[in-house]
Amino acid sequence: MFTTFRKYQLTCVFSSCLMLGSPALAVPTSQPAATAKEVRDSVEHDYANELPRIPPTLPDQALATFEVEPGFRMELVAAEPLVADPVAFDFDENGRLFVVEMRGYSEDGDKNMGQIRLLEDTDNNGQLDKSTVYADHLSWPTAVLYYDGGVFVGAAPDIYYLKDTNGDGQADLRRVVFTGFGRSNVQGLLNSFRWGLDNRIHVAVSTSGAALKPASDPDAKPLVLHGRDFAFNPRTLAFTPTSGGGQHGMSFNRWGDKFVCSNSNHIQQILIEDRYLARNPYVRLPAVRRGIAADGPAADVFRISPVEPWRIVRTRLRAKKIVPGGLEGGGKPAGYFTGATGITIYTGDVWPKAFHGNAFVGDVGGNLVHRKTLEQAEGPLYIARRATPGREFVASRDIWFRPVQFGNGPDGNFYIADMYREVIEHPESLPPVIKKHLDLTSGRGRGRIYRVLHDDARRTQPAPTQLAKATSAELVALLDHPNGWHRRTASRLLYERQDQLAIPLLVALSHAASHPEGRIQALYALAGMNALRGDVVVASLADPHPRVREHAIRLSEGLLTSSPRVVDALLEMTGDADDRVRIQLAWTLGATDDPRRLKAIEALVRRDPSGPYFLAAVYGSLSRDAEKAFHDFYQDDAFRGSRLGRRFLAELARQIGIRGNAAELAVVAKDLTSTDKDNQKLAVQLLLQMLQEAGSRAAKLRKQLATASVGKTEKMLASLLQQAADTAVNDGAAPAARAQAVQSLTMESYEQAEPILAELLEPQQPQAVQLAAIEALSKFNASGVPELLLSAWKGFSPAVRREASVATLSRGAWAKALVEAIRAGRLQANEIDAATSQRLTTHKDADIRDLAQQLLVVRTNGQRAKVVAAYLGALDLLGHPDRGREIFRKHCSVCHRRDNFGHEIGPDLATVINRGPEAMLISILDPNREVNPKYLQYIAVTVDGRSVTGVITSDTAAGITLSREEGKSETIPRADIDELQSTGVTLMPEGFEKELDQQAMADLIAYLRSGK
């Protein structure tokens, strides 16, 4: 037996963390302990004596295993046999608890073992003592929400509505309402059903995505959700996409702000509503989903639980090369998020004020619950900060404790769903010699639900929890209750009842509620009854609390055509002191046709033309009248003369140019060509930017501008282009100035630009100039481009070759020319970098793919395993971090960032620091052994035939953003996407062994594992 147990980091039940494309691995904090008697390890050895089963802690002893935030305590409110494998829950209006039991996790999804359990407190002592199987035979259920006497349940690929119609506690009505949810990853299924302020049920779709259809219309065109969530009306089942994209966990705070989490990005905020994003597809949007943790996405956590014996044995066997897999730990301490799950905002009323609005996130592998405070930053953005240095809100010494989801209860306290499992590990990561001694189903009959209470909890007002018989007047009053559960439940019941007698009470509450949350709830309750009047909204637009004003503006959008008073009031709000109010006003003004809207938007911009989320709202609402706004601002000397003003004009001109509307272009052309000499330089810059940003539309745009200006724009360009050509070839000019000038050459025809660009590809040219020339060439759809690049290829540095590769891969004919050059011997296979080789051998064109596979290294699992095996000797070499730093900066920094150097395209490197050398070696040499969907490479083919490759870093109603090496990204409007498909592999290429020998690999690993 072992002398001691060490701490470890266990892979999350609902998420697997990837580094450089390979799977998350458990991390003990030190080398495996020695056994009392040395054993001869082998795959034939019987390890039964070293793998004792870790017994569960009995429910009546479980509380002793916890360390809880000072001043708080845990109570066990339900445990086996009343409940098993709880992964989600929801209270009905009488405090009954509906619990999702995911008994089929992780290998038995096809056995339909999942259940919905109804738990009740029959003697009102705070303990759930009655348990009924409400529904069974469900495959991998993960979400539940009570509505109108039944429950909506998520069990991919379906969402069900289940209802007990005869009062026996069991659902006899079972109806599929939606279908099409992905099941590709048991750790990425739909989850977290939440009742929103807008009287809709919001659903986190997660990483498995969906091709969503109403079950009633199987022939309907599916709503494809990748990186987005959705919400539906429970009465009509109408649904729309919503911004989202987290993995497991989603929550709203008291103001309706949305937060999600992903495996190693434990708290993220959703910042723009999807419904606004489609308004103007040409806007350069800031991040819709953004990590907000001040201590980083994979922040430190402080676990107190011990390591499991099977993990120690597996580590030893891996270290001796007896079983495959990454060597864990390497002497480094564990302690960072690899499996964030269940993010929930505390909205109760009985804890001290300092805890109100805090975010709670579980780490199932770490057996803990983490707490964050939320501080309002710029605009809608929050900053999340660790609440307690050096410890967690809840941590257990019991390795069976698996806090997967959380909720706010009727009593104002916080509830924890503990799935309670002995082993939570992907079965494929367990070698048979160990797995045969484990029981991956152990705990299937166990589970706990806890309540967290504060020692000095005091309720500020009475809190009824039996609301089924409450009158509508009583429900209206509860909308102003300080406990979020009461507000949410009363809101749902009022929506279900549609009692028109409640309307005058709601109108009164919208003005007189003592809490701003109550006034907001009253407004949405009125909207849910189609009873929100203009005079009510106008009064709320003047509310003293900015969040009430913000929501009143949002709700006013349904009254813009019917209530002139509402529009008048909105137009008077441009000077509001709150930046979130102004952002919402900018979005909402885009929904009205009132001719005064433009002046109001302009007033908002003049007040402060900065802030990415404010500008996104302004540009989004200027999908109409953009040219009028451009004219007004361009004629404003003070605005045009300011740095922010010029930046605003440039972006507005870019959008107008891309849109290509003749009437808009006529206004802009007139302004630019009638500029006085003092502003001639700005006019030329704006004209050039419009054309450069137009991409394949540039030639057409140039003609449109020439026509609109009677040739004046051509005269402006002629002088500029000649000057640009002279600068581009001027060896005495600064490389940056030359590179900028090169971009202007894309305004010429290919025949005019080709001689200059060919000269700039020569090896004597500065790298910045070569790169600019390649980028310029990529914008010409000319058959001569690949020949130019191939002729200069041998003189390119690795960085320049990488950009030349991207250019040749952007069009099918060019990519074919590249592989033909390799077949003809003009290029050698080793002159093609690993990323390009991978893209060619997985190309969608069969001719290109087949030829590339003949000429280049073909990936198979066996070949990759052989490469890894050949490099195992690197793990025995002394690595030098200083040399490794240079290797990282040369080869890895194009997609990863460390020590403030590089680009954050791939996974956060914090997730690899605590892993052993062998795990890192596998990640580097076999990055596609297990692929996180978040880092899959996609190819988008535009309507003009150009291919853009990268990782999808933003997917919205407006378009997608593909990011690739060196932080380069391109946003493609949905109207321009002809085809989008995944390559099935990560952006990180295979074949890295071509670049590094074993000593260099040892150096790189030493650098990655050095420091923090």
C-alpha cells in the first residue's frame, strides 16, 4: 500500500480540457509514491492489491468532509436512495424538486437509464423525504425546467415536455417538442434550462451543437447552432437563436446579464444579443462571448482532496512506458480549472449583501465550488475576481464529491447537485490492466443534494413557498420580492395564467415597486400579457435606476410604430449618464423608422465615439442612413479633426464601401471629392480604405465611385497609386511605409501590379515588404499568382513561406499548382511546412488531396504513435528553458502565448503547465489524437471562390470569424459564405518532428513547464 496520498487534478465530468489539441490529463502533485515492496510492473501483472476501492462516505458522515467559507455551513437535503446521479434540478411553485438523474453516464447512453425524480418535503422540516420516479427511459438527460404543471427536459437529441395529468406523481404525457441536438460528446450536451426575464426558456446548446427543428415539423429547415444557444416560448414553442456558446452551465444575474462557462474558461459573459447581430453584417464586432476572470480563464483553484490509487499506478506504468499515455504531474502541484461547470449567480436574499450577485462555478475533478465577485467595468462588461485568496467557497476531502450544477432555492439559499461518483474518467484513457479493477458505474445508485446556509441568515420579508394557490395579486406583489426565486416563479405563473385582472396591478408595480428588479419584472410581465402600454414605458424611461431605464428601452421596441410618445421619449435620452443605457438606446434606435433617429444616433456618437460595444450598437443601427451620418460627421470640422472622429469616419466608410449601395456611394464620393486642400489627405485615405476593404468587390466599387463622382475619384487615386508604387520599390524608405504602400497596389489591375509585386518577392527585400506583397497578390483572382509565388519560394524565409502557403491554399487552382510543383520536383516536400502539408492532405478537392497524400506524409494513428515513440528519448534529456524559449517563439507563438509573447489562438497554455513531459510530447507530436471541437479547423469558401481557413472564434447571426496563425483573423458575413466545413483536425499541424530534434524537444518542454 502507499505511504501517502497526493493532491491531483481530475478531468471534469462534463468537459475535457485540451492543450495543443490533445486531451486533458489528471495531474498528481508529485511523483508516484513507492510501494512497500517493489513490483515487477507489466501488463500481465495483477494490480488488485494496489487498487483498493475507495469507499464512499455515507450520507450521514458526508458533512464532515467539507471545508466551507467561514460563516457558512452545508446541510444535506437529499441523498441516496432518494436520489442518484443528480446533474440538474428545478423547483416548482410549491417547492417540490424535479431532479435529472443521468444514470447512463458515460458509456451507457443507449440503455436509456436516465430519469426525472420528483422529491418532496412532506413534513416541512427542510429535508426532502419523499421520492417518486416522475419519468424514466431517458438517454443522457441533462436539463429540466418546470412549466405549467409539467417539465421540459433536455435529453439529446430531443427536448421533451412531460406532465402528470392524473396526479399520481408520474408523467403520463410525454411529448417531444424539439429535436436535432448533437450527441457527439457526452461532455458537451445541451444543458441549463433557465427562465428568462423575457418569459422564455433559455437553453445552453453546448459544444455538440444542434440542427434544431420543431418535432411537429420534421421537414422544416433546421436552425444550425454552432457556438450559439437558443430560447423558446413555452406556450407557442416559437424559438430563436441567442448568443452563447459555453459548455456546461449558464446563468442570469438579477439584471438579465448572461454568463456561461467552458472547461478551462470558468467564467464568460455574453455581451451582445444575437437578434441585433444580423442587422448589419458588415460591422466588425467585439467579442460576443468574453472571458472576464481577472485571474485568467484557467485560474488557480485550491483543492483539499487526495489522489486515487488507480491514478498513481497509471502514472507509474506510463513513466515506465508499459502503457501508453501522458506522464502526469512531473512534480508540479495541481490547482487550476480544467473542468469548470454549472456557473450560477446567487440571487437569493438571506446571505449577507457581500455575496449577492456572486458567481459560483464547480470544478468536478477538484471536488470544489469556486466563488467570484462581479464588478461592473466599461459598458456592459464585468470583471470577475476571486473572492477568497487561497481557499475555495466549498471544498471536500471526499473524492466522490462531484458538484455539477447549482441553483437558487425558495428559501433564499444556494443548492448543490452532487453527482457523487467514485471514478469520473474517460474510459479510453484507462489501460485495461487498470480498468478491469475499476467500476466506472460505481455511484450510479448514489447522489446528494446540499443546501448552503449562512450562520446569521436573516430574511428581509416573509417568504411564502407554496405559490400554486396564490392569487394573481399576491403573485404581482412577489415580483418585488428580494429573493430571485420568488420573482422568477411569480413571473412564470403570471405568464402561464394570463390573468388580465393582474394588468392594472402590474402597471402600478412598474412605477411603485421598492426594488428596481421588481419594476423590471413588472414591465416584462406586462409584455408577456401583450399589455405593455406606451405611457407605462415612457414613465419607466425616466426611472431613477439605470437598469430599469435600460430594460424599458429594450421593451420599447415593440411599441415604436404604435406609440409616438415612446419614440419622443427615446429621442430625449441621448444625454443619459449611464453608458449601458446609451448602448441599449443605440441598438433600439436602429429599430425605428422615425426620421429623427439619425440625429439621435449622431448625438450619442458626438457625446463619446468610443467603446467597442457602444460603437457596435451604433454601426449596427446605421445599416440604414450610414451615408447621411457620414456626410454630417464629415462636414463637422471638430469631429473630423479628432482622432476618434477620423477613426469613426474610416469605419463608416469601410462599411458603406463593402455594402456597395449606389445611393450611399454617391453621397460619400461627393463629400470626398469636394474636400478642401487641408483635408485632402484624409479624403484620399478614406477612399483608399474603402477600396482595400472591399476585397473582391474592389473593382466594381471603384467603377461605382468613379461614376458617382464623374471621374474625380479616379484622379485622386491616380496620384496616390503612383506615389504608392514609387514608395513600394524605394529601398531607402522604411519597410513599414513600403509595406503599407504595397497594399495600395491592389487597386491597380493585376497586369499593372504584377511587375512591381514580383520584384518585391525577391529575397533581398525586407520580410515586411515580402509579406505585404504576398497579401496583395492573394487579393487578385489571377492564374499567374501561384507561379509568381512558386518561382520565389526557395528564397522565402519560414515565416514568408507560411504566408505564401496561406495564399496558395486560398483558391483551389492555386493549391493544385502547389502540389503539382512538388510532383514536378520544383519544390521538395520538406519545403512545405507541417500546417500546409496537413491542409493539402485533407483538402476537400479529391485530386489535390490524393496527390498530396502520395507526395507528403500521410497521417495515421499508427504513424503518429510511432513518431511519439521515437521521441520518448527526449524525456530523458536535460532540457534548457532558455533555449526552449527561443524554440517556442519561433515555432509555437504563432498560435500560443507565453511570457507576454505570441498569439492566443490555441488553448490556454496554463492548462499544460502542471502536466508531465510525456503528456506534452503527445500533445505536440500527435495533436489530433483527441480533438476539442472548440479548436477544430474550418474552411469557409466565399461566393467569389476564395477559401479562408482557421478556428471559429466567433459565430453570430451576422457572420463568422476565422482566426489562424499569428493572430490573423477574418470575419466573413453570412451572405458571403458559399460553403463552410470542418477539416476534422486542429489548427496545430502534425509533423512538428521535422522542425525539432530530441534535444530541441526537451528544451521546449522544459520551457513550457518552467515557472507559472
